[in-house]
Amino acid sequence: MTTGLYVGRFQPFHLGHLEAVKYILERVDELIIVVGSAQHSHTLDNPFTAGERITMIRLALKEAGIRPDRFTVIPLPDDEFHKVWVAHLLSQTPSFDLVFTNEPLTFRLLKESGLRVERIPMFNRKNFTSTEVRRRLLTDGPWQKLVPRTVATYLRKIDGDERLRDISKSDKTI
């Protein structure tokens, strides 16, 4: 049995993430999804809590018909020092055989630690980025088609767009 690990912030979980999960699950029997930067929320780059992101992932995978026994979702706070981040990751996750990521620093740190790391094909990268979803949420643009239906419903329920607008008012760097 092969276990993969997929690290991301998922701020929020969008259709590109869903396609990545499907791609990975074609290559492994089971997937550990690590919600990184779990301690961050209520900022422009990280507006959603770890619990909210886990909820989005679970809703999206259920909607996609992915059985819950095929995946585990684990929050992981950042470590202050890059050199110990991999040890931190390994101490907080079940064992796995390979890691999937496109984030350059994550890829480098994992590879330097001797882990097997693979890149994931990008799926409509122009639109399917969390940055683009957040930008559209903030500006009241058409964001709903960038996320799974259940995630759109959930983001409306928690007033994700209103949260981003409130955060942007208090962030003078914009």
C-alpha cells in the first residue's frame, strides 16, 4: 500500500487543489493532506482558520465522491526554522512513501532531507490559485466557479468575502 503526502495552505481549497488530489490518488492508495501554516488566519494571505480549511477539503472531497478512507487531513503549524521543518512534519504525520508539492521551498527542503518528492501538474493555473480566489472574494468578482460547489456554499456561510474586506480595511499595506 502506497501513501502520499500533499502539503498546502489551501486558502481556500479550489478546483486546482481538487484536481491535484485526484491526480495524486491515481498514483497512491491513500493520501495525507497537510494543511500548512495552520496557526495563521484572519490575514489577507491566510484568511481562513485551519479548521475552516479542513472543513472545505472534507466537503470538496465528499462532493467529488472520494471515500474518506482514502485520505486524512492534518493541520500543521509552521516551524520557525526551515532546517527543522521536515523533522517537525515527520513528527506530526503518519508515515508516507512520497510527497507531492509544487511549492519550491517545500520541494527543496523535502528533497534535501532524502524524501521522494514529485511535482503535480498545474490545472488551469491562471485561474485556479488561492490568490486569485481571494482577490475575487475581496473585489466581489466571480469567484464561485473557481471552487467546488460545497466550498462556495461554505465560504458564503462563513462570510468569507466580508472577512476579507474587513481584513483589507485594517491592513494598510494594500
